[in-house]
Amino acid sequence: MYMTNPEDYLTNRGLLVKPKSPHEDKKHTFEIEDKRVDVELEDKRWRSCCFDLHQESSLFFAKISVSLCVITLCGYQLITLKDCNYQSLYSSLLSSVITFWLSKK
């Protein structure tokens, strides 16, 4: 005999005994109050005596400037070097910087 509910199966086999309570048909009503929760967000600013900096934008522009310096150096070295042994170093460094920026979501 196939049962759709596991409780019915266990009850029919005698393994589960559910006591009947007189309040079984009574429905409970719960009142839920909406409460406003004030959460302080972490302030992501770097403060100095003269100015304030947003942390994420500062890190982004630092990464951009270092990446541009590396790309400029690699481009210059790839153009001016005559020896192919050293050009592989700069081409791999250039491709790793490009991969770093392309892998960002």
C-alpha cells in the first residue's frame, strides 16, 4: 500500500502514535510587528587631517597606475630590445597584467 505521507505509513504500521488533542482544530494567530533595525554600515573612508579618501576607489586607482606603468615598461622594452631571450620576460609580464584585468567581474 503506497502512502504519500511518511506519517501515515508509520501510523498504519503502528510505529508512530499521534495523540489527539482537543485543540487540534484550533488555529493560532500570531501578530508580527515590523521593527526597524538600524545597522551602522562600515565607513570605508580613509581620513587624514586635510582630506578624506574612499578606500575602494583609492585602491582601484593605485592598481590602475601600477598596471599602466608595467604596461608602459613592457611595451617600451618589447619595442627597443633586440635580443629575443629578454623579450619573453616582458611579453609574459604584459600578458599577466592583461589577464589580471580581464579576469575581473
